[in-house]
Amino acid sequence: MEAQDVLLAGRMPAVIKAKDWELLREVARLAEEDAPIELAATDPALYRALRDAITRFHLGGWSAMTPNRVDKVVQELTMGR
């Protein structure tokens, strides 16, 4: 739920600054998987909001931030220490 809120509010930079890699990975997963189609029937407003947020995510240049990329960055940061 927190990842969904981050995505809806476009707060990825704050999550990166906080170094909350688990949350960042979940945001990336949500964006990569897209809004669940079931929401279109059960909660159309949330479905539209998520679709809009995912579109802003991609248009904002965040497309390269995939779950795998987050994992690699975290691995590089931990191994570099």
C-alpha cells in the first residue's frame, strides 16, 4: 500500500534519498506490472489514478528503474563497502 501511495504521489526521489530500497523495488514492480485490470471493475477511480501515475512514472524518465535494476544497484552499493 505504501508503494502505491509513493507511485500515486510521484515521491520516488524521496524514497531514493531515504535509501529505502525495498520500497523503491516495490514501486518499480508496481510500475512494471501496470495497474491490475481487476481494479477497472472493482475500483475504477483507483485504476485510472494508478494508470495515470504509471504513465507519469514513465514520462518522468523512471522507466529504467525496474526491480532488477534496483537489486543491482543495491548489490553494487553493498559490495562497494
